[in-house]
Amino acid sequence: TSNAFFFDFFGGGEEKASTADPHNLALPKHLELQGLECGKMGQRVRQLNAERKFDEARRVAQERLTLAESTYGKERLVTATCLNDVGTFAQMFRDFDRAEALFEQASKMQRKLLGDTHPHSIATLQNLMSLYAAKGDQAKHDAMEDARLKATDQLVTANAAYEELITKRSTMADMYVESPAQTFNLDSKSKEVQTFKVSASEMGTQASE
């Protein structure tokens, strides 16, 4: 069983989808049914994978990728999700060159839209590590592991700084309540850290689950 990560984005586009926000899943009305179908196909892929019907799951995953590209565009998070899914099945069927191309395309897209330290970006690095291990390419595996560890360390540091900032804001708010004559500009403190809070659940669902 592959230990690659599946993701759970279902929808979103340009005129197709707006490019202003990579998380924006809004579709124009004439594409809404296609967006719904793409979501249903994603659920179907996971169901078939859980039932170990891998040939059919691979076929549906590929169809979903084609639909996502035509509905949302080729540089959207939902499309990166589909690339990861198809890459996972390509690896499962030992089509390593195609899996590598798909994972690398997804990784490039996620790092551009989300940044290197987002959990989804890190999870795709894990997919590449798994692939290189399966191929027996130790040099690429080690290089990818170094990149993943670096990104993970940066994420942990950013989250620790976020927690520290929240504690400071809470403490300052308490002080303000105790001494209302003293004013604190709490919003300016938020500029100390420009990051986001993430949870382990955002790392995606392993295909083996």
C-alpha cells in the first residue's frame, strides 16, 4: 500500500476560478455542476481506493484531473490535489517516471500558491520521498528529505511564534482591562509574525487509511 498523501480540496476556479485567492472555491454559475461532479469524483476515488479497486480508482482519478483542469484551470489547488492523486496511482502501478512528473508539478504549484512551509506542500515532498525510495534513488530521496525537514522546522518555528504572539496579545488585553487608562495598540503587534495556525489534520489523509 502506498504511503502517499491524498488531499481533500473539492472545487474552485477562475472564469474558471478567481486567481486572487488560491483557497477561493467559487465557480461561475455555468461551471457549478462541473465543480460538483469533480467533488463527487474525488470521493469516488477515495472509496475505490479503500475498497482496493485500484485500476478503477486510477481511471477515475485521471478523469477527475482532466475535469479539474478544464473547470478550474491548470494552476489551482484543486488541480494540484488531482495531480497528487494520479501520481499516487502511477507510483502504485510502478510508472515511476510519470509519478515523478506529476508530483513535481503538484509541488511546484503548491509552493507557488501556498508557500514552502504549508502542510500540503510538505506532504507532497513526502510523496516524492516515497517515490524515490521505491525507485531506489537514494540521492534524490535524501535531498527531498532534507527539504522536507527544513520546511517542517520552519513551520514548527512559525507556529511557536504564533502561539507566543497570541499569549502576548492575551496578556496585554488582560492588562488593559486592569488599567483602562493605558492604551495598547494590539493590532500592531500582529505584524511581528506573519504566519498561519495549522493543525496536523491539514497534512491530508494517507492512502493506506
